[in-house]
Amino acid sequence: GKFDIIFCRNVLIYFSAELKRDILNRMAQALVPGGYLFLGSTETLASYCDEFDTVRHQGGIVYQVKDKATAGTANKVNFQMRR
């Protein structure tokens, strides 16, 4: 099945560029269109994968897998934080 959200915090920093590229592309394939990827604050997609859009949300960054069906439309993140 496909995932709506993947959390992969502080993991990619330990891998080579080639392996990061492979992992990120696999994560993009594992997410539903419009699904979200959360990385650690020191991690970035940089030039490793172009399957995601960068979305800023409340001082943080979330990566949203591109939805080919709605390409070109802005997707807004609507998360509610619970305390």
C-alpha cells in the first residue's frame, strides 16, 4: 500500500549521495500523490530528488510528493498541532 506521511528524521545524513537519491526516490514512490515527507532539520532534498515540492509550515519545512494530476496548482498544508 501507499503511505500518506513518511517520517525519516536524522537518517539520511549517514548515507552517500547515491544512496540518498535511491532512498528518496523510493519514498516518493511509496507515498500517495500529495503525500508528505518529514526530514530532520539538518537534512534536505537538495539535488537528490525532484519528486517533491518544498512547503513551508510554521517555521518548518515539509516535503510534499508532486501530484502529477494537479501539477502547477499550489498545495496548502493544513496540519493542526495538538498539545
